[in-house]
Amino acid sequence: MLSTPLMKTFGLRYPIIGAPMAGVAEAPLAAAITTAGGLGMIGVGSQASPDFIIEQANLVRDQGPFGIGLMVWALKSRPHLLEAALRAKPDLISLSFGDPTPYIEPCHRMNIQTAVQVHNRQEARQARESGADILVAQGTEAGGHTGHVATFPLLQIVLQESDGRPVVAAGGIATAEGIAGALAMGADAVWIGTAFLTCSEARQRALGRARLLEATEMDTVLTHVYDRIQQLEWPEPYPGRALTNDFTSAWHGREADMLTTPGVHTEFLARRGDYRIDYLYAGQAIGLVNREERAADLVARLGTGAETHFRQRMKNIMSD
Ligand SMILES: Cc1cc2nc3c(=O)[nH]c(=O)nc-3n(C[C@H](O)[C@H](O)[C@H](O)COP(=O)(O)O)c2cc1C
């Protein structure tokens, strides 16, 4: 059996953390991942309410260890999201996309572990100096908002900066082999989003799930278009990786024109749920996702597969 310090801290059967994904990873998905022996996380969007956090947490808590994922940039104007997350008493709070320093201590006062998604060496150092317990190396191939360095070099960089803290690999991992590879490099666990997007428990419209299932690894773009059209205050260093469609083809790289062209915003609002226009955030690992399954089955398949692969590969390539 695999066993890493991070797995021991949270009592996990598998080194799998279900990424917090606002709008998609809510209580049903988080609970399913936790029940299966991973660590499920609830994604909290910038517009979420404190009540949403408490309600969602209440639905997961009895299943075992769970986490809540917050966006740092949104906490500046909405500090009550952190207050609600603390009251919800999760085992883990993630603080991503901004300087986490002011928010670590309040979590520690409540005995809650903290994880920070980092995207380069400078952010890894900042997270370490802030006192974060866990560093998550989020590569640019990840779905949703992310940075510009790929998981492979980034994980090596973050391992150099971790100073003994557990490091978790995020971005592009969707197979047993991927998990075994990340652990072999030195990660204590993996943080998976895209592979869970088509699970039965993910909050997903049928049309969106179908589109995700047919997409390949060539069908994503890292773009600001959806943040700009929605007038969200996402910081410049973190564009979002979404599936390509008519909207990204028309406006990616032309965001300023998009905002001054009459009718674009109105059409975007009128066609929410039409994925030729609307967004489906997903990473390059979408090319490895080709079926709808229950999250528990996916966790068990990836977790046991990683154990088998790790053992077999070591046996095959190590000599005395
Ligand atoms: C649909 C979607 C929504 C996401 N929302 C959030 C979020 O609310 N907070 C966050 O910290 N990360 C968010 N992420 C990023 C994930 O936490 C994670 O880093 C990423 O999914 C890992 O890479 P992968 O998609 O290749 O597995 C989101 C990702 C996706 C695909």
C-alpha cells in the first residue's frame, strides 16, 4: 500500500485529493471522493455566499476528511467567505490565486491545515514563508485558472522550495501512471480536477458532460476571455484553461475589442449553457477522460492502479 506523510495526516487510503472546483465540485462530488478514500474538496466561487459554504460542509463532514477551496483575490472584498470556511471546520483550506499570508494564521488558530496552489518559484517561496502547510504545484496544463509553467518543471521547482513540507502535484494527472510518476518525483499526493469533471456526482449539465467526453487534449486554451466578459476581477497572472469553442476562437487575444464590440456581452448572457459560447473549464488531461463513472470507482481505479504501477515499475527498472 502507498503511504505518504500527507496521507497519514488526513487518514487517506489513496494519495488523491479532489480539486476544489467552483460550480462543479460541491458536496456530492467531495463526499464521494472522501468516502472512497481520497480527500474531497468543495470549490467556493468568488460570488458564493457564506451560507453555501456551511450547507455544503454539513453535507460532507460525516463522510470523513474534507477540504474547502477559497480564492485569495476574492477574500479582499469578501472576508466573510474565510470566516464561513473556518466555521465549517474542514480538515483543509486551500488559499489560491494571490498572497495567502494574511489568511494562514486564522486557519492555524482553528487547527485547520492549509494548502496553497503555486505556479512558479517565487510563489512557492511566498507560500512557504506564509506558513502554509502544503504546497500544491499547479501546472499550466491544469483545468480552470492557473499559471504558465508546466507541471513537470514546476513540481521539481516546488520540491526544491518546500523545505520539508508535503508537496502535491496538480495539472494534467488523470491516470494511475500519472499518479505513480508524481509520487516517484517526490509529491505526497495528487490534486485532480479534470478527471472528475465527467463523474456522475460532478455538478454538470448533460450537454457539458457530453462536450467534455468528446474533447481531446488539443481542445483547450488558456484565456482571459471569460473573466473579462463577466467582469470578474481575476488577477492578470491567472488566466483560465477552458475548452475551445466559437467564442474563444473569436475573442481570445482580442479581449479589448470584445469589450467594446456592441452586442457581445448581451449574446454571451443570452446563450449561457450553449457551449459554443459558454465556458467549460477543463485541462489538457481531458484527452484521457472518455467515460462517465462514479467518483468512487474512479478513485479506486486510479488509487489501486497507482499502487500496482508503482510496484511493478520499480521491480522492472531497479537492479541491485
Ligand atoms: C472546472 C474547474 C473549476 C476550478 N475551480 C477552482 C476553484 O474554484 N479554486 C481553485 O483553487 N482551483 C480551481 N480549479 C483548479 C483545480 O483546483 C486544479 O488545480 C486543477 O483542476 C488540476 O488540474 P487538472 O484539471 O489537470 O486535474 C478548477 C479547475 C476546473 C477544471
